[in-house]
Amino acid sequence: MAKIFCVANQKGGVGKTTTTVNLAAGLAQVGQRVLMIDLDPQGNATMGSGVDKRQLELTVYDVLLESATIEEARVTSQKLVDAGCSYDVLGANRELAGAEVELVDVERREKRLRQAIAEVASQYDFVLIDCPPSLSMLTLNGLCCAHGVIVPMQCEYFALEGLTDLVNTIKQVHANLNKELAIIGLLRVMFDPRITLQLQVSEQLKLHFGNKVFNTVIPRNVRLAEAPSYGVPGVVFDPASKGAQAFVAFAAEMVERIKFM
Ligand code: ADP
Ligand code: MG
């Protein structure tokens, strides 16, 4: 049965999408069966996985409105198949922005995705959900299905502030909607060890959160930033780059972690 993880942080530009697509590719590369769900109307994780969001007939929007199943809506990118690390994509595009409003009046609105995933969970080892930069109904839908939350963060001063809101939301969802939910871990991303402040914040994180901080650290690496314009994750775009290697190590760390879940 799949283990389901949300990649969440209500801040934008912190590396959620980069983490989601590269972890998906890293896991696929070592033979894990992965479904990547894009829950952000920007559709960056969709495009970054080699799927053109403008050409999609069915997306996660249709799944949330129960007009399609995941089996009907999922796609794969030929580029990733050719590269030998293919994963399934439940894509998103601008249409998804409307779901927020359309779901206001429906029953069990925060559990729509959870029910849809349950139908395909036996086909995967991992389901990874890329959340939008907000604590909205969409993110709530993600948190309601997940076993754990992966929180990418840059080691900067204000990073810790935003974390409190996210941790409180996770606690509330755990208490009221999803007993299985836990923070699985904080992932330090875009890390630059030459910057003293980053080293200090990194130490503080370890002090506060102990083993909830992943061992793997993702360095700042331009190859990871270049990859999306080629429609592939960095792990596929330049496997030898420091960023790609860090994500492959992170995938291995995740495979180890789920053995104890
Ligand atoms: P989010 O999904 O949280 O908004 P993204 O994953 O889209 O964040 O990342 C924001 C920007 O930073 C993107 O342009 C991305 O390419 C870049 N980026 C992310 N991680 C790294 C990294 N480790 N090194 C260099 N650039 C990165
Ligand atoms: Mg994003």
C-alpha cells in the first residue's frame, strides 16, 4: 500500500515543486512505483514532469469534483519513460483555482482527494503531493490524505516563523480530520554552507526538531533550476550534478524512513 506524502510550506518559492519532482524521479530510478499529484493551479510540477498542462484533458480538478477517477486522469511523460525513471502524474492547470470556490458547498470537501487515492493506493509505493503556497482548501485536501508532510525550507531567519503556522495546521488536521498525519521531516534546501547564517539556522533546526530534520541536505545548484525549462526533473536533466545527487540520496533516505512507518 502506498505511503502518501504532502510537500508543503505556505511560503512560495521555497523549493516545494523542485523537491516533489526530483524526489519522484529519484524514487522511480530505484524502482519505486510513484504517483505525483500536482495540487497547485500554477501546474509547475506538471510541466516539470514533462507533461504539458495546457494539453491535459483531465486533471486533479476533475478528480476533486468527482467527474473523473485518478485512473482516468493520470498520465506519464515519454521523456521520463525514456530516461528510465518514469512516474505517473495527476496534473493541474489554472482550472484548479476554481475548485476552491466550487468545493465550498459540497459534503466531505476536504476528503475528496483521499477517497480518490484510496482506489489506486495498492498500485504505488509512494504518492507525492505538491501543495500550493497557502494553507487553503487545496492544501487541506492534501493534508487529509497524507501519512506525512515533507517541509522544504531554506535556512534563513524568517523560515522558522512560518513554520509555526504550518505545524499548528498539521496539528489541527491531525486532531480533527486525519489521525495518521505526522510531520515526517524538514528538508533543508537551497543550502549554501558558505553563508554563516544558514549554518546557524541549520543547527537551530536540528536542536529544535531533532530527528525530524532529514539527514540529506539539498544544496543550491543551478542545474536544478535549469531543469524545468527542459520539462524534466534535475535528477534526469543532469544526473551528475550536486543537486541531482542530493535528491537521489534523499530518495534513499525516504525509502529507509518508510520502513519504520
Ligand atoms: P515552490 O514550489 O515552493 O514555489 P520551487 O520549487 O518552484 O518552489 O522553487 C523556486 C525557485 O527556486 C525555482 O526557480 C527553482 O528552480 C529554484 N530552486 C529550487 N530549489 C533549488 C536549488 N536547490 N538550487 C537552485 N535553485 C533552486
Ligand atoms: Mg511550487
